[in-house]
Amino acid sequence: MLTGMHPRDQEIWRAIDQGLRPIDWEAWFGCPEGAGYLSPTGHGVTARAVADLTAFFGSGWLAKAVLPSLPSGRASDTFVGLGRAAPVLQIMNGAGMGAWVEAVRWWATYAYLEEAGVPGLDSVRRDARRDVTLSRFLHTQAQARLALMGVAHGLPVELEPTKAGGGPGDVRIGPVFIEVVTFAEDQKLQDYEKFRQNCCGHLRALEGNRDIYWEGNIPELLNGYDFATWKKRTEEAARQCAASGATVDVFSSAGRRLTIHPGTAPQGTALVGEAVESDQGRRLLGKVRGKCAKTEGAGTAWIWVEDHSGLFHFPMPFAGMSLAAKTDALADLFGPLLGEYVHVAGIIVSNGARRRLPLPPDEDALRPAAQGFQRGLPLDRVRETIVIPRRILLPEQTNLITRMCDTEAAALDWVLGRLGIPGGVPSLLAGLSTPHQPSPLWTP
């Protein structure tokens, strides 16, 4: 795991592995000297980010988040993605620069909202510290991102605003009241993916230094006893194949066949997991319907869905559709809901998980019932946002939402400037490998 790390990072992560120190933001970012892509200004920003994120979340938060000890043991309770996103780990697969810029986006957002004295930030921070779960973290990230977009447009912003009927909401930007819904991958998909990874790790360990290889089908999700039995059968098959040079089949309870062969795996050999079906559209509709019902006492409200590998995750069919087709599909899905809940001004679905370098060009999909936006965010994030307003339009509010979506790519450079870092993202990096051309900055 430590190959390619700076010696100081190797020392830190050995201590973490040995239980001699907790995971903290210093370890998560990594030693700036080990990140050859950083400029001297970038080194200074790393130090600021480590200090400020520690202060915002609290000194022990990251250790609890990355290594949770929650009773359910469900995949959704863990922060596996947060651990994988660490710049120090992404350096080893060539994605360190993009991971670092994304982390700086988090830091700059929280730092500026605090500097600007945005009302409600203390409440958001308190909730994040108390509820150390992935769902809360994603919710906090969405609230902060939307608040920054509003502040950058020169509008009054409030986090956790009071609803007309009492109780806290999520964000108010000028006249726009927003409730946030986070939509993650289906639990059964997460559980199977975790199981699949365990199976593949077990099979690779059995190959070891032997001249054998596996191909075929990973079994269906197995319980503890059946999984232990399957592992024993694969162990025996690997021994037989290595000793005799003959292929051996292993069948799961459902008849899924896995084969161990002698020799070196030909190009294209693969291990195939079970196709786990999930009606993501129905799940999403259910979550949004629930939020619509809860906001009836809020007055006019927008529902903002932050999608985290729910609809937009390959191999979901929706993920492969064009922006225009996605926009039409979501307009069809939510149209009846907007007719049913007349207090909902519109529904927005947004996903920023996809990474591409170089970034694709901006794309707009102006459809009869909705608008779609694709924007490349520095350095390698692609955000797709689809805005479905109700048929009786609120032009001022709808226009504000669409302006925020249109100009989000400029937000990071804008906030860096407000934090005393002129020159934006390029000033932080030592030689960008791709031109950095954000959208023109707006004038609040």
C-alpha cells in the first residue's frame, strides 16, 4: 500500500496501521512535498485545509468516519468512498491532483461560509459532528455547496432556516427555499458490491504465486455459512488445479460456475458478478415524495436531490443516456408529483461523481418541461444537473436556480480569491496538464 508514497507519508501510515496514531486530515491529504503537482501556494493551502477541516469537524471526526464502529455493519454506514478519495492514496493511481482539488473545494466552501458569517453554519457543523454517518456527511456537503453558490451570487443565504410551519429546513438563497435529498446507491447493490470485492480478493489470494487463474461467475450474495463453504471449495479447487494441471469447476448454490485453470490468464479473462436488479426510479420517486410531504409546512419549496451513484452510476441504463434524454425522463418521472404537491416549486437532480480529464465541453438541454446542464468543474469533475420546475412557473426563482447551475464551474476560483488566493486553481498547481478554463466569473 505504501509504494510510491513520500517517506513522511509512509511513516504516518505505518503508525496508523499499527494503531499508534489515528487517521487525521494531515494523513488524509498527505505530505505536500510528496505531491509533485503542487506549487508553493498549493503547499500553503494544504496546511490551511488540514487546520480548518480539523477545526470544522473536530479532531476525532475523521477517525470515526473512516473506521466507524456502528452496530449494523451495513455498507451505507461506512465512509469507504471518503477513504478512497484521500489525495495521498490517489497519488498512487495517478489521480492525486484531481482528488486534491476536490478536497480544496470542500475546505474553501466551509472556510468562506464561516468567514462570511452565514447564519446557520454552527447548526450544520453541530449536526455533522454528532451524526458521523455517510448520509449526514453527504447532506452537509450539499448544503454547504448550495450556500456558497448563493453567496457568490451576492444573495442573502441562511443554512437551516426555519420553515413557515416550524422546524429547520436546509438552505434559503434569497427568495428560494431548498430542501436537500441525498440519493445513494441501493443498499442491496452496495451489499453485493462489498461481497463481490471480498470474493475477488479471496480468489486472487488463492492464485498467489501459483501458475493458475480464475474465470467465470462470482456467486450470488451468500450468507456467512454458505460463503465459508464456498471459500473452502475454491481453496480445494485451487490445490487440485495446481497439483494436477487440470481445470476444476466450483458451483454456487444457485448454479453459478467458477472455473480454475492452469497457466496464465488470456487477455480478456474476467470474473463476472451477478446482475443485481433495482428499480432506482421508483426508489428516487419514493424518497422525493417523502420530502414533498414533509415540506408542506415550509411554504413554497424546491427539492434538491444530490445523486451519489443512484441513477447516474454505471451500469444503470439511465447513466448511459444523453443529457436531453435524462432531462426528459426525469421530467416525466416527477411531473405528476409536482401536480400533486402544489407547494413544491420544482425538483432538481444533480450528480457530480463522474471524473474526466480533460473535461468535456459544457452542454445544455433545454427541453419543453425541464432544463439540463453539464458542466466541467476544476479539475476533473463532471456535474450534470436537471431542473424540473412546476408548470406554473416562478420565473425569478427558476432563473436563479438555472444561473447557479450554469456558473458553478467558476465558484472555486471565486471563493479562492475571497480567501486571499488570487489566480484560482492554476496558482495552486505546478504545471497543469490540461488547460483550466472555468466559466466567466459572475459579478455579485
